[in-house]
Amino acid sequence: MAEGGPHADPPDTMAEGGPHADPQSEDNTLRNLSDSHLLKCPICLEQLRQPKSLPCRHSLCEECLSSYIVSEMSGTSDTATSFICPVCRTLTHPVDKSEAKEKWAQQFPTDNVAIEIIQLRNRTTEPRYCAPCQRKGSMTSARFWCKITQSLFCESCKVDFHDVVHVSCDIVDMRGSGNFLLKHDTSDKRCDKHKDEIAYYCEDHKSLGCSKCITVGHRKCDNVSTTEDYCEKLNSSSQLEERKTFLQQGADDMESMIKDFYRRQQNIADDKDAVLKRIDDLQERMDKRIREMKREITDDVITAYKQERENLKVSTQKCERLMVAIQNTLESSTTALQRNDHMDTIRLYQKGQTELEACKDLVKEMQMSISTVSIEHEIDSDVTSLNFGKIFVRKQQKHLPGVQTLVKPLSQCKVKEIRKMNIQCPSDQFECVARGVVYFPDGRIVVGDESNEKIKLINDAGDVVDELKLDGNPWDLCMVDNTTVAAAIERPGGIRVVTVTPSKLILSSVINTNTRYYGITYRDDEFIVTTGSEVCSVKKDGTTKTLYRYTDRVYALSHDSKDGQLFIAHNTYRTGSTAIGRLSTDNKYTDVLKFGVVKCPYGVDVDVKGNVYVCGCTSNNVVQMSGDGTNVRELITAADGITLPLAISVCGDKLVVTNNLHGQSNFIQVFQLV
């Protein structure tokens, strides 16, 4: 038991009742009422109403929290049992998961401290009267407060009564104190169970408690100390300063991203205005029918603009909420240290840790998903065709400028398995062989099952929610956009373009049914495919162009979204032969990786940072390497449970791998880089 255990006298940190002139002084037990951000709901930005406190210590209006939960859970499974905090994005579980989601907010404890502070703040405007004058029946306004006698005096009674007896009292002139507040012993300082003063902290359980709590529940704990001792320990070990430094860095990162998001919103707004002007110029040369077409194309522009603007606004709101929370924690930490408020210091230290982890996760998410967006208008130069052209929203991966990264590079991360899913359906006649897979940012996975001639949709819970029967066997898959995939068909051949809804797969188009295709990727509005010995580009109208010919078999490929370079997997079993090659946008070929650490490569994919991932089928491994092949490491091996890996898809810091061993091919595995 640490020195100053449960039987020691608790430190004398409880404040006396009565008014006080300086809310930041050492003996003030009340939070600084001028810290209005502590009393504001992070959703409606108004003063808290019926505040509810989440486990992560963020408080929100009950009505706002309820509306947020219902909105957040809409579109999810009815069996969902958690939601994320709107400020720090911590996964939060209700007390009773069986109740309707509309009642979850009521289950969380009321933030009585916030209520008391609000009530006390509202009382600070009440008039104060001289105590001696009140006894004589006169309601004279008080000017002075004596801390020793705990009494109020007018100027006359101070001289006639107080100063005659109490010469050395600490008396306060309330007229000269702008922040004069009543001191109040809030429930925040007392144990909910025993109603005694909270004066101890258990490091083993990371919990605060009174002397009874420590004696009963933490008798066997090794690391129990007074709140004062623990705060001194944090100060002496520089942990508080380090935490403040990292929180400040996180706040700076959020501010940098917010500025960038606002700049991007302006850019796409400028794009919108430019497109609409071109449309207006074109309208002048057209008749009534053309004006009708103009309205249609304008709707497309506005729809695209609103969609992309909304996406950026959502990202901005995430960053703003977390930035404000971090800044508030920094301000409150400074105030708590100045007041020598040990309990608040510990609570804010824990709150800061939660927000720091949330900041790291959000920076990682934004770095993986952020892209430069532009709205473009393509038209036919022949205006007599009565065609207003098409609207395109082009996206290109982009590194966030000026953000000090808190996230470990993917090339240095370790890997861990987070899920294994069964993709076999009751209607399947054969064991699955998944040669192609796509991992969507929202957690959904689309798998191509060659042996059963199907494409299957798996939701973020790991359940197969739909299957689409094809007229051929899908080999490789690629993502076209966030709602579309394409499958390369080996027999009878061609490309199948499939629309992906949250719970449905819909065949939308078929291209070149007479040509066998194996590998497929989508680059610059056209498909890049392998035919076995050639790499070709295929436009949506079927127009085909050969880019490169090989002397051996090439079955899989992917491309780097930053520079467009293709990475080609050579199906080879020969020592010394090329396993992975690179084809530039001007069709110049370079060997990148030789047969060795990777044997018989099949699946290949590239992450947003340009790292290349290769499935070694007969070497039973997945290799991660740099785009030039200079840095190569085995990322996943047979020891991680993969057997004859065929296909891989990388999404952010997660990747999904398919297997081809009998008995294991019905399962796919999801890994995370940590």
C-alpha cells in the first residue's frame, strides 16, 4: 500500500462554504465558472440541458444524445449494441442493450456536477446584503466579505463592527473582483457510494475513491496513493507535460486538417461555378430542347457538388469536435494544475489519453481516405449533336499537408488477424475458390467465387447478405468507385460491372464477352486487364488497346493511385525469374521482385502510401514491399493461418486475404496493421 493509504488522514483540500473572490485560488473546490465550454453541449453548442455523462467523460444534452444515437444507428443492424462518442469516437455501450435505441440516452448517469455548476453560476447575480444591517431590519447591499467570520458587511458596518475586533482578517472587497463566486461543495468531490471525500487513487484499477472504498475494494492493490501523491508522481515523471505536448500536437493537426477541408470546399465550389458558366455559355447556342437538357446536367452538377461538399463537411465536423475537446482539456488541465486540484488533474489526464488515441485514429483515417476532389464537365465539340456531355467527379489520393503524423507508417506496422469469415452459401454446389476480393472503406467485402460462378457481398458484421450468379467464372475483382466493382471473367470471357448497394448486388453492364480476362484494375476511367500474356486497356465501350506483351503468364495486377504505375504478378515457379514487375504510365517495364521470398504470386494490391502487397501462393505468405522493390518483408506467413493465399485487397490499415487450401478456401481472413 502506498504511503498515505486509506487509514491516513485525508488531505485538507475540501473548501469551506461561502463566497470567494478568486475561483482559481488553491482552496477553491469549484471549477472555474468562466470556463463556459465545460457547460456547452458539443452537438447543439448551447448550455447543457439534462446533461448525460458518457463513460469517456464527455457530457451532452439528453435530447441531443438521443437524437445522435438514433441517427448514428440508422441503417445498421437491429442487433447493433454500441455507438461512438460524437466527440472522441470512443465505442460506447448502453447499460441495457435490450431497450429501444431511443431510450439509450436515458440510461447514462446524469452529470450532476454540470447541473450544480450551472445552478451556481445562475445564482452569482443574486444581491448580497450586509449581515449586521439585516439583523437591524435594513437590507443594505454588502461590499466586503470576511473569510474568517464568513460574513458580509457594508462599508459602514465594516468600520464600526468588524474592524474593531478583527484586525488581521482576510477581507475581500467584492466591488473590485469581477469573478466573485460562491464556493460550493459539489458532489464531484464525494464518493457516490459512501458520500465521503474522494482523496485516494488506485493505479491498478485506475479509479478514484474515498478511504472506505480503498479499504474495502482495494486492500490488496499494490499501487494506491493519495490524489496529491499521485499528482506529484505525474509531475515528477513529466507525464503531464508529455501528455499536454501530444494533445497540443493533436489539436494542431486537427486545425491543419480543418483549414485544408475548408480550402477544398472552396475549390470544389469554384469548380461548380466554372462548370455552370460553361453550361450557360453553351445554352445560348441551343433551343428549348437544349435548355431542358441544361436543367438535367445542372442537376447532376449540383448533386455531385452537394455530395462531395457533404463528405468534406462530415470530415471537418469530426476534426472540429475533437479539436475543441482537446483544446478544452488543455485549458482545463492548466486550470486544475494552477488550483492544485488533484482529482480534476487525474480525470483530465485520463480524458486526455482517450482524446489522444482518438486523434491518432482520426489522423490515420483521414490520411488513408483523403483525396483531392474536382468536378469536371466533358462535352462533345460538335454542338449540333445536342449533347450537354457528362459530369465527372474525379478523386486522387492526397497526403494531408502540414499534419505532424501521430501514426506509424504502414511499412513499419506489425499485423494481427481481427476476423475470419465463412463465405460459403447454402446454395453453393462446390467448395469456394475466391480469386478476387474488394474491401470497401465502410467495412463491406465483395468476393468473387470462381468455382460457384458467383459474386458475394459480405457486410461489416461478416455475414453474406447477397450473392449474384454470373454466366461465367470470375477471376479477379477491382473497385471502380465506392458503389461499383468489376469482375474479370476467364470463361467465357469479358468484364462484368456490378453495382454494390448496402445489401444488394446488381449487374449493370457486360463488356467484351469473347475475350478471356484474368487480372483487372481500374485506372483513369478505363479498365486495365491481363489476358494471360498481355496487359491491355479496355474502355467502357469495349475499345481495347495492348499496353505490353510478356513471354510468361501474368494473372493479377494492381496500380498505385498516386502515379498510376501498374504492378504485375508473374505466375512463375522458376528460381531467378521475375515475380513482380512494374509498368509505368508510358508503358516502360521494370523488374521489381525476383522469385524467392515470393513463390507463384497471385493476388497483388497497392495501398495509398504506395506499399505493394503480394500473395505468394506456394510460399504461403503475403509480402509487403516498397514500389521500387528495395524494402521487402514477409508480412503474413503460414504461422498466421493463411494457406495458399490467392487474392488480397488493402483498405487503409486493414487487408483481406483469401485462401485456396481444401477445407480452408471457404474462409477469408481480415488483418490489421498496428
